[in-house]
Amino acid sequence: MKLLFENWRSHVNESPVMTEISFDDAKKRLESKALTKWIKGMAFDEETKTMTLNPEQIESAKVALASTVLNLVPEDLTDNQKGTTLEWIISIGINDPRVKQKFYNEATAPGGAEGVAYAHTTTWRRDLERYWHTHEYSQKKDIFSIKTWGALAVAADAAKRKFDAAQEEKDYLDADKGIEVFRDDDKMRIYALHNKGAACKLGKGTEWCTAAPGLNYFEQYYEPDDPLFYFEIKHANIGIHTDTDRYQFHFGSNQFMDEDDNDIPEDYRDHLIGLLAKTDAVNKYDIVQYWVNRNEVAQMIYDEDTDPEMLFMIVKEYAGTGKDNDILDMIIDSDNTTEEMLRYIILNDDEKIVEAMRDPRVSAEWLQTLADSDDINHRWALSDVGLTHHRDDAVTPEILAKLSEDENYATQERVSMNSRTPPEVLVKMAKSPDTFKGAYDPERSRVNMIRNPEVPSEAVAFVYKRALAVVEPVDDSPERKALDKAAGFKTQDMGSLERALDNAVANNPNSPPEILRDIVNRTTKKYGLEWGTLFWIAKNPNTPADVLQTLSKSKDPNTKRNALDQLGDQYRGIAENFKRFLK
């Protein structure tokens, strides 16, 4: 009997029944050591037995990889499906031999996940979505039995074919009750869909999640006053077949999709909305009326024959009212918009103030007057466009000097990060006790200030000594990490003021040599020569030769190489000076 029981238990354990994994539980692995170990494994050079990435690069790569992995999880899944998918990607997906190197290349590329346009992301996300939407028909119900992305695509395609065949045979008895007809002729059909049967019947063969009978996405989207709209365009009759295109609109979620569940171009979206406007739907549904009006307003905005007074009336109707930011984007984008209209947006709409300020049609002279504005948002926006270098003509060093004394710490922060802020102003800001007053962490703001490569050595030295006087010891405990996370800090590079300080100083080309030496002496005692900050100090042009000689002994190949390169540059400089002296 015991043997029979063990055999039965073994059979159960091997069956394709999946353990439920919540999405939140799966995401915890993104914060665990799993991704770090994967990055380290890829970064380890077997030939030289060395790590090709320093600790900070490893952490950055982990963050980028986590972002990529999370981006692969489709939205239109249940919580359990999302959790299981994420677990599969971490456990199997990133280890697929054919794509493993691609994941690593993306994670370690300049800019991380945002620096690379990963072509496979959309395809893989769709394969995952198709897999789950047709899961009932899959021969691979346990996703962990699928070992590669290619095998996942094959499994998903096979299930989709079975799913489509089953759909063709199904007769949705309630479908007709859920179809509201607005147009049905030899050229097109326009329906509003009010039940799942209608969505499944008309969505046969598409990638629409609302057409998947085993899922509840129709209910998630549908509202009686915001139904799904179905468009079927009949292009040509070929024998007994008709060449058609199908589209599904849901106005409430701004989704306008083709049969493959891709967003359609805006101009064609507006064309179909124009056709919908010619039906009774525009009178029955307020949300349709809204979109029809929106398109009409858009046409007036871009029509060069529109009366300027009429256009200004549109500006006043939308600026600062919170009605529709898309309309304001169109106004700013339109060639018909005048400087007066843009000024009105700047003065009345806080959400679009920066976009309007960036427009070259707004004169630099007028923008400069906002440095004296009583409105805190005007002054902050001016400092922001100055930092982003869109309006250097308006945000001059003189204006930056004035804004440096602003009562708003956010404005001060923008000024402190601007490379065009006069050096003497930056020194004054560093030393003033009123700088960044009101910020959540003024000392951290002051440290961030010296990330600006134009901050002079005098300011760097002052901030360094001030910060060290109040700095807390580096604490990597779970409790500290939790507090840092709650405060919005990244544990690795901003988890402590000390670490942020050292990194900022290490990357500033004006940092005094004695301070760079102090950082090396202090950090090597705690962490050794492989500490990530030392990688940047080895690149700093002000690092003394004796310190570089110490760093050249690091086992980290990047730190070692940077130190040797800097030493070479310094010795060449000495040689050149000696030659000039002899002459």
C-alpha cells in the first residue's frame, strides 16, 4: 500500500498542474539575488578568471534586466498568469541558449533597458499572451515544460489553431442579443458589442483578448455607456470570398486595435471615428460624442483657414481647465498657434507650461520676465527648460543666478544641475544654509549638486566635508534597505548619503586630489580595492599618481585598466613638460 501511495504521489507531482504564483510574489525575485547571480555568471571571464563588470555595473545591469523582464509580461493576463509568466522568464526565458547573450547585451548596454530597442520584446510578449489566452487548447499546459522562446511560439501557435477551429464551430447563442447595429451594408459593418458572446463571435481569428471565451477581459472593458465598437471594412469581393479588415475600439481605455491587436495609425483611427459619427451612436453615447468633438477641434487646430480668434477661443477653453491635455498638445504642435496663445498656456496651465516654454515662438525676452513671477510654477518651469537646454537663449547665466536664490528648493535643484550656472553661483549655493531648504533631504540634494561636472573644486570640498560630518555609516541591512526604498532611494547607488557622496565626488573632474585620496583610503579599508566607486576614481583626471598605483593593483580589470591609463596620461604629461623645460 505504501508503494502504491508513493507511486500515486509521484504521478500527481509530475502532472501538468501549475502551482499558483501571485504577480507580487514573482516580482520579489527581481529584488532577490537571482538576477545578480545571472549577471555575474555572464560577466565572468572563464579564460582570465576575472569579473568583467565592477559592482556598480553589475547592479545597473541587474536593474536593466529586471526592467526588460518585467516589460515582457503581458497586461491582459490574470494575476496568477502574470506571476507564473514572470517566474518562467526568470527561470527559463533568460537562460534560453539562443537568446541568453541578447538579454545580457541589453542589460549591459549604455543606458540599460532604455538604451536598447529590443526588437523581440513585442513578439515574445504576444507569444506569451497567445499562450495563456489559448491555454485550454495547449498540449503544454505546464509552461515550465517549455524550455525556449521558440518552443513557446510553437506551442502558442498550435494552441491558437485549435482555438480558432473550435471558435468556428461554436454557436454563441446570446451573441445576437449583444450586437447593436449602427451600420450594415455591402461596404462595412459598425456594431456596438454588449456581451461576451458577441465579442467572441465577431472576434473569431483575431488576437483580441476580449474574444477569448475562457477569459474575463470583456467584462473588464465593457460598460453600458462605453461598449466595444466593432468595425468590419469590406474592400472587395473576390469570387465567393470577401477581403475584409476588422477593428475593435474601446474609447474609455484609448484602445483602437486591428485584428492582430496592434494600435492603428491615428489618421485611420480618426477616419473610422468619422464614419461612426455618421451613425446614431454619436447621439446615444456621450463618449462617442466626445471623440467626435475632439476630432472636429483637432481639424480646426490644424486647418490653416481657421480664424485666429476661433483658435484662441479653443486655447482658452482647454488651457488650465483639465479638460483634455491632448488638445493642448495639438495646439502647441500646430503651425497656426501664435506666441500670444502659447503665453496664455504658460500662464494658465501648469501641466503644459514646460512644453509651451520650449517652443521657439515664445520670445526669450518675455520668458526672462517669468524669473520675477509671483507664481512658483513659472519660476520652476523656467529653471527646467534651462536645464534641458531647450531655451538657452532665455535662461542665461544671469537668469540662472537670479533663480539660484529662489525660495523653491526644486527650482534651486534645477539651477544647481545646470552646467551653464556661473561657478561662483554654484559655490555660493553649496555654502549657503538656505539652499534646498524644504527638500525632503537637503543634504542629499546638496550632494547631488556636485554631480554637475562644472561645480568648482571649492564647492566639492565644502560639500564633501559637510556631508561627512552628518553622514550615517553605510548600512546594508534589510531594515535600512526597506527605509531607503520607502524614501524613494535606490539601495545600491543612493542607499546612503556616504555612498552617494563618494560617487558624486568620484565623477566630478574638479574634485580635489586630497579628497579623492581620502575616499580611496576610507573605502578600501571597508570594502577592498574592488569597490565600485574606485572604478570612477581611477578615471578621474585629478587622482594622484600614488593613488592610481594603488588602484592598479585591483583585481577588478576595469578599475585596473582605468588606473593604468590615467598613470600613462600623467607620465606623458610630465615628459612633455620636461621636454619644454629643456628647450
